[in-house]
Amino acid sequence: MTSNKKFHLLVPIISVFLGLLFGAIIMLFSGYNPIEGYAALWQGSFGDLYFFGETLRKVTPYILTGLAVAFAYRSSLFNIGAEGQVIVGWLAAIWVGLSVDAPMYIHLPLAIIAAAVAGGIWGFIPGLLKAKLGVHEVIVTIMMNYIALYCTNEIIRSILTDNAEITEPIPESASLASAWLQNITYFSRLHYGILIALFAALVMWFIIDRTTIGYELKSVGFNQHASKYAGMNVSKNIILSMAISGAFAGLAGAMEGLGTYGTISVMSGFTNLGFDGIAVALLGANSAVGVVLAAFLFGVLKVGAVNMPTVAGVPSELADIIIALIIFFVASSYLIRWLLLRFKKEGK
Amino acid sequence: MKSRRFILLFALILTIGMVLAACGSSDSGDKNNDKKSGEKVDNGEAADFSAAMVTDIGGVDDKSFNQSAWEGLQAWADEHGLAKGKGIDYAQSNDQSDYMPNLTRLVKQDYKLIFGIGFNLKEGITKVAKQYPDTHFSIVDDVVEQPNVASVTFKEHEGSFLVGVAAAMKTKTNKVGFVGGVDSPLINKFESGFIAGVKSINPDIDIDVQYAESFGAADKGKLIATNMYNNGIDVIYHSSGGTGNGVFAQAKDIKQNDPDKEIWVIGVDRDQHEEGQIGDNNVTLTSMVKRVDIAVQDLANKSMSGDFPGGEILEYGLEDDAISVATTNEEAMTDEIVEAVNEWKEKIANGEIDVPKTREETKEFVDAL
């Protein structure tokens, strides 16, 4: 049992290391200097308070989408719909931000809650279909992503604006942006959302590990039939899991809407926050702490990568290769562990 | 169980501590380095002027306006003995959240003039221009009203009008199509000009307007083109970036199966003649060429010689050769068509006709015919 636990911790660390190592080898073979490349990556994410602020800003939605995917995964549900839930959450936050006029202590929480509810509804529908009709959640969530994207674009054009690309900025009273945080980080877009994201991680840990609801969710994930036999309401738990998962992703949308951009614009494609969330959850082994750490790593790689072409001449796509390698090693480590366990059994 | 969690927490704190320490120490060192490299540039040939650009998510090799802008900057650098990394550079954006950090990065690297390529950078330029009032910025394809920002726009509607004229003269079925990227004021300009051009030649021609809701979805472009060609449309004008590759793919498929079938695609931004080549045939009738490179080069020169048009909106059009109609496909663009195009070009230049830019203006224009 203890070796299993150790394995859980070791796999991501080794994977990250191997990912960076193979990234260096690829750089070497393509004729770039890996030391310069990584130095540029480091400078680009920590080199200066501005970039450090930007890194933390990028980490914020990653934590939340990572939590969303991880939460559903705890009940053995694969929420690929985090992407769509981010988009509806973003839209809902901006919509409330623009249409409601209230003092900050009402307006801001209202906009954040609206985003969580919108994301929750977007997760609730696939959950309901899965629980009541047995429709696979992967298929439904993928389709819900497209529904979210195109409906949101249409709403921005026809309701929020008069056929424009982008909405008006939200008023101060709904904004998470902070002049103080921006000042100490030389105008980076760092906002208070990072605190909300960390709090959300705490909430996830608490629900999963410290409440009856969490116990039931996990139980349903392990074995639906046994859970049913034990008297749990399997349908209710599936729906609940998807709805909470959606709410986390919706919050990620609120972070982008209320914190980073203050607006919502017509999107010509997905934000990729939800899809990256899948990778974050996988790397973080679906635990709250793991997700926070993995999100941090992703933020560093994504923000730092943009610095690589200008400073070291290394294409920024290399960061994506490194991320892909890390995920590959995490995934294949499960295979390695499986093999190890097999050998152990046969040895006995 | 408990001790494991403790170790994790400890590791987290340690990591954050290291991170904070690292950013503290490298902060000052980094700034010095930046200044040094900036001075190196200062001693270079072009005195103390340098220019850089931030691409939108299309990237610098998008075969469209990002690439064109970079070519313009390179041409300008050649003129003044500069090269990439020495006086000019670009920063590539992988998604929309990269715009601000990229702009700020270039400001910190002491570039004097920074271009934002594409209307997607409007918000970023607006914010950064306020934060760094001493740096000159320029936005392509949109307008930012700041004293240190020059806005570069193009009269795409005029070019679209002219390719509309060509389409109307080429069509035999009296049905033409328009495929747009994302339904937005910019692409509406293309649509409006095209419709006005077609209707000016023959008001009875039907125009099917479709939007793919993406600049990068070739599959959707192909689907829309399939429907259009099946419905008897024989000329499609696309203004949809990468989505248009699907339009070309479908036209080429049809042409390959039935070389005698007369179908055409009108390209956009660059001369897309190569895109349309299939065997001995070419489905590219013409292209609405938008020379972002000319505008970039022009603005860099103006800015270097000290008369940076801050706060102004520069509109490049037919008269600057920044907008033109390609005549590479000589077989398809018959003399008759070229003559007609030139005739209408003259009329636009004279101010005889005012090409519409929006759907409302188009309606008025068409009703008045």
C-alpha cells in the first residue's frame, strides 16, 4: 500500500523530469541550445514580476478546469465538456456584470455565482442524460461544447452588443481586477481570482475527502452496482458530480471574464482552457493539491514558452511538445506500474 | 497518511519560496541585460530605431496577413541594414491571452514601434498604449484612439467590389457565393463590397452568403462550398483565412472529376493562384490582394523619419496599390473582365461610386441601382 502511495507521487515528478529532458533532446536535435531555451522559458515566467504576475493569472483558470475534470473523474465520469462550461460561465459572468447595477459586495459575488450556475447547468444536462438514459457523457459533453461556443457567439452579437465583436467592459463593481496587484506586478493582469481558485481547491478536497457526499461520489465511481446495493442513489450522485464539475469549470470562465479580460468577445475557436484542464487533472492525479501544482506547472510552461522565440529563437510550440511528453509519460507510467505489479504477483 | 500530506504541503511551500527567491534575484540582472542588448541595437546602422510586431493566433507563417506584415517588416529592415533580432523581431501569440504579455515583452525590449497585427489585438494595444505612452504602437485592421497609436485600415470593400465585378462577368448560372470567416464588422466589409460589385453588373444575380464562424476550419469551408456548388453556384469569393482552404479543396475535387465544369474561387489577402492549381487547370479566378506589407513598411519609414502619425487612422486602398485585384490567371481573367475591372476602379477612384461597407449601406446601394 505504501509503495502504491509513493508511486502516485513519484509518477508525475518523474514524468515532468523526463518531459523536460526529452524536450531538451529535441531542442538539441533541431539545432537549438536547450540551456538557452530553458533559461528563456524561466525568464519568461519568473524573470520579472510582470511575467510572474502573468504566470499566476494563467494558472488561475487552469486550477479550476483541472478541478472540474478531476472532480468528475472521481466518480469515473469523463467531463470533456469543461471547455463549453468555461464558455457559458464566462458569458454568464459578463452578462450579469453588464446588466446588473449593484454595489460591489452584491454585484461581484452575483456574477461569480452566475458563472458557477451556468457551468453547473452545462454539466447537469450530460449528467442527467447519463443517469436517466445511459447516454455516454463523453459524447454529450463534446456536443455541448459546440452548442456553448456558437450560442455564446450569437448571444454576444445579437443580445449583448449590436453585431459587434466584443462587449463593453464590465463596471468596476463586478471586476476581480485589482489596481494594487497590477501595480506591484508592473501592469500584469493578475487578479484576485487566484484566491478563489485556491479556495475552490480547498472546497474540492473537503467535499471529496471529508463529507458523506464525497464518499458516495467516490463509491459510485468505484462500483455503481455495489453502491446501489449499499443503498446509495446512483443517478443522483452522477448528476451531482457532473453539476459540481461544471460549476468549477464555470468559475474558470468567470476568472477570464471578470478578472483577465473584463469583456467577452466572439470566439472563432475554443479557449482550450477546458481541454488543458484534462491534462492538468491527469498530471495532478485527480487530487486537489495535485491539480494546483500541475496547473502551476502548466501556467509556467505556457507563459514562459512565448518568451522562447524572441530570446532564444526556440519555437514556442516546443512547450506544447514538452507538455505532451509529460502527459505521455504520466499515461505510460500507469502501464509501467501495472507491469511492475504483475511481476510482483508472479514472483510470489 | 498525515505525514504524506505534510510532506506535500512542505514541498509546495518550498517551491513557492524558491520561485519567489528566483524572481527577486533575476529581476535586476535581467533588466541590465535588456539595456545592454538595447544599446547594441542603438549603435547599429539605423541609429536608434527598431520595430517589432505581435502576430495574432494565425502565426507568422499563416500565408495571409501575419506573414505579409512580417515580409513588410523584413523589407523595411533590408532597406536599413537591419535583421531579425537586430532592430526587428516578431512575437508569436498562441492564444488570445498571449497578446498582452507579448506586447509588454517587446516594450521592455526597447522597441520603438510595435505593430499589432489583426483586430484581435485591439484590446491589448489599447491597454498597453496607455501604460507606455512613450512607445509608438500601430494596429492593423482596427482603430485604437490613442495619441501614440496609428491605426492602419484597408479599403477591403473597394477591392471586394472589383472582384465582385469579375465574378458577375464570369458567372454563367447567375448564382455566386460568399464564404466569410467570422461574422464581424471587418468581414462584413468584404461581403458588402462584393455584393455591391456583383449587383452593379447584373442586379439579377443571386448571392448566397454563408459564414463558417471560424478562420481555421477548412472542413467547414469544404462543406459550405459543396452545398454552394451543388446548388448551381459557379463562383465563390471566400474571405475566411484558413477556412478558405476547404473551399479551394472542394473546387479542385470537382474540377478533377470533371475538368470541363466551370467553377471558380476568388482568393483573399494574398494572390491565391497557387492554391487553385489542379493539374493543368486552375480554379482561382482572381484574388483580392491586401498588401499589409506595403502599409507596414510605409508606417515604419514614417515613424523612423520622425513623423509618426499618432492618433490618426491611415486608410490604405486602391490608390496606394495596397489593395489590388490579381490577374495571374490570364486564361480566366479575360481582357473583357480586366477592362471592366479597371473601368470600375476608375469610377471608385473618381468618387463616382461610394462602395458600401456595412449591410445597411449595401441595402441602400442595391435599392438605388
